[in-house]
Amino acid sequence: MTKRVVVVGDALIDELRDENGVREFIGGAALNVAVGLTRLGAAATLIAMVGDDEAGSHIRAYLADYGVDLIASPSVRGSARAVSTRGAAGEPMYEFNDAARARSIRFGEAERAAMADAAMVAVSSFPFDDGAQASALSDAIRGGSAQLAIDPNPRAGMLTDRVEFVRGFEELAAGASLVKVGEDDATLLYAEPLDALRARLVDLGAAAVLATQGASGATIEAGAVVATRPVSDLPGRVVDTMGAGDAAFAATVACLLDGSPVGEAWWGAALERAMDAAAATCRFEGALLRLPESLSGIDLDRIGT
């Protein structure tokens, strides 16, 4: 039976504005991870806030197209939206609507049952600075035997209490099988270098830490193993870096589902797979996870554009 991952976090509309006009994509870090996992052969359930509006209908249809089960928390403010512009290197800069800033996830019977039955729970872009929600998430995770993977993925436009966010994040990270962090996370949450944050999380008790460094690649530290890989050299230019970190996270989670990590060779291969997914995703606009084989011919997958 295919192993299932329950992904907890955000689902939203990404509104991209640039010199070419305005385009909308279905997005959100957690949604990207859930969809990415199904594209990698896993079964995925997404627990996220989705409004009862036109945007919410698009989100639900998109998830159904990719075979992701949705357990939706209601939103009185409608569906979340992020308006993004792009810098010279393709990196996104975001502004969030009221629904995104006030996002709230309910942990009722359906959510707890799904998490209890999962092989892994993956948390991405969760409001750890909301103490009540962080406690509810922690309680729900403790009710099952699933492995835990976390990508804090904080956004400056949604962060209300940095100290509380760090507290809630570190409480869960201390027992996680995998924690992913990037340079932006280290700067925004800790005002320290990424290497220092990686060491901090290892000391807290995270079994493995995936530290992504954009164009410089990534490092995984797991016990005595430290593996570093560059971003994969693939044909084509970088079009959009949105979703690269989500793709790397999803690919690493998928590797953990496939088998027990043993030694540098295993982690090195997992990291190479993550860098392949990140690099391929960057060759297309939007955050849909891609693999190198997508670049071998015309890509016909247009869902979400």
C-alpha cells in the first residue's frame, strides 16, 4: 500500500505581477509540497484553510486534479492570496491579503484521525507564532506514530511575533525526523548564518537538517553524516525560483518514505534527488514540482496556470 503523508500548512492563490502582466497560480508552500509528493508517487492529504469562494473552488479543483485529499478549515475572510513580484534573479517578493495574515487551521476529529494514520506528517508555513494553533498541532502530532518533517517557511508579511514563532517551531523541531531551513529563515528568525542555525537544530535533537542555500545548493546533516550537493546542472535557464525549496523538501520527504536512511551515500543520493527537483522546478513558471525528465521535450502539464 502506498504510504501517505499528511501535509499541514497553507493553500492560497499566488498572483504574479511583472512586466508581462498578471497571472494566477494555485500555491502555498504546504499545497506545493502535497502536490509534489503525489507527483513523486506518494499519497498525500493536505490540511489547510480554504475559503468558500471562487478562489477556494479553484484550489479544491487543483488538488483533486493531482489526487491530493483536502481537509479544509473554514475561513470567514475567504481564501488566502499572495501578490508576488520578481527580483532580477527570479526570487519572489510577497504581499499577503487579510485571510493569509489571519490564517487559522482547525484540528478536529478528521484532522487528528488523518495524522494518526499517516506514515509522515509534514508541516510547512504554519503559524507557529499563534500559541493556540501551535499547541493544537503539537497535541495532534503526539497522538500518532508518524514521522515528522518541518519546513518553518516564515514570511515577513505574515509574521506577527518572531520570538513566539521560534518557540513553537523549535518545540516540534526537537523531535523531528527532518527539518528544512533556508538562508531567509536563518536571517528572519534568528539573524544568524544558515550554518549556525543548522548546528542549533542538530543540537536541539532534529534527526536530520536540510539546509538550502539557493543557487549554492544544499547540505544535509544527519548524525555523523554531512552531505553537500550543488544545484543540479540542467538544460534551460532559470525562469522562476518560486517553489524550489518546496520541491527540495517534498523530494527529501519522499526519500524518507521509501526507506530508512543509512550513511552518507543514502543521504547524498536523497540530496541529489532534491536538487534535481529544485533545479527542474525553476525552469518553469509557478511552483509545481518538476523533474529533469520534464525538460526532455514539450511539457504538456498546464494545470494551475
